[in-house]
Amino acid sequence: MALKSVYLPDPSIDGDLIRISGDEHHHLAVGRAAVNEAFEIFDGKGGVWSAVITTVGRRETSARITGRRVVDPGAHDVILGQALIRAAAFELALEKAVEIGVTRIVPFVAGRSNVAAGKRTERWNRLIVEAAKQSKHYRFPVLDEVASFEQVLRTEARSRIVLAERGGGPLKPAIKGSPVLYLVGPEGGWTDEELKTVCQNGFTLVSLGGAILKSETAAIVGGALIRYELG
């Protein structure tokens, strides 16, 4: 059984003792955390502390720190440029991108995006925390502010890929090294003008096969295949 994970952006440790309150205490309580149970604390920046629960109260959990390590950044950066789509579909793409190991996420407005940006950043960040806990990714991906199509094209990367439902070639030769930026269009697909523009800006059109995938599916499958090709 996997260790429970607790996210504390700035753990306050007194000697070798720590007190956990708020949402993270609630999550431990709901998960029926018990005295002497081992778990881990992480800060989202690569710091990970091993701990053992000493007491579980109504308002806080106390624990003893037993070790610390730092998880280095991976050798490769994968950047997902995700067009705005329906809230539930976007959140699925975001959650799975974290699990896959995407290191940066750039939401952007495409020509056929039919959803306004809104004020969803706080919710998106909560989803990143929960997905990182589940997948044991101890460094959170960077989540950019919502960008325009023109802005996302200026994102620097060694490999620049657009997942396209038409006119795309194979993935492997499009990966020229890290960082890899891959763009996923909205539910209505890319416009002809957008496809022309990305090609003029050094992007390679890539197909994920003959089927027309949903935007969120393409984000997940594309990210997983890119991570696989990078090794």
C-alpha cells in the first residue's frame, strides 16, 4: 500500500516534530491515519520528508520527522499547451498531464475555443496538488496564466509539436530533444489559419493515428508518448 502524502508548501518543523492542520489534517483523518503510521510530506518543489504519526486529534495531526530527501528535476521538460475546452474535459487533461510528468502547462485561447478563461486558476492548482499526491510527482508543474494563441507560439522549446487531426506526420522524428512543447487544440479542432501559422513558426504537425481524438484524450496520449520517446 502506498504511503499517504501530505502537501505543505513550507513545512514548519520544530526539532523533529511537526503539526498538520487544515485541509491536510482533514485528508489524513478521512483516510483513517493512525498513530505509528508512516507517511510523507512534500513541498511541491522537490523536498520530501518521511514522518510517523504520533497523535491524531480533532483539529490537527502531530508527527515525528524521520528523514528528508530532495528529488531532483527530471532530465527532460515536457510542456503542454492546452487550448481552453469544457471545464470538466480541461480538468481531466490537467490531472492526467500531472500524472504523466508534464513539467509545464500553458492554457491558451484558440480560434475555436468556446469557453471563457474565467477564474479557475485556484481550482486548477488544487487539482495539480491532488494529482501529484496520487502519482508521487514531488515537483509540481508550472501552471501559466491563460495565454493567447500568439503568446503560446512564442514559448521556447527545442521540439515544437502540434497534434493535428489532419496533415500530421509521425511523432518520433518530430522530437529533436528537450524541452518538448506540444500543442493540443480545442474541441472544434484547429482552423486552417492556425495550422498555417504554426508551420510558419517552426512547429511540426503530428498525427496520433486515424481516429479523431477528443482534445483531452489527445493531451493525455500525446504527453505519454512524448515521455516514452524521451526515455
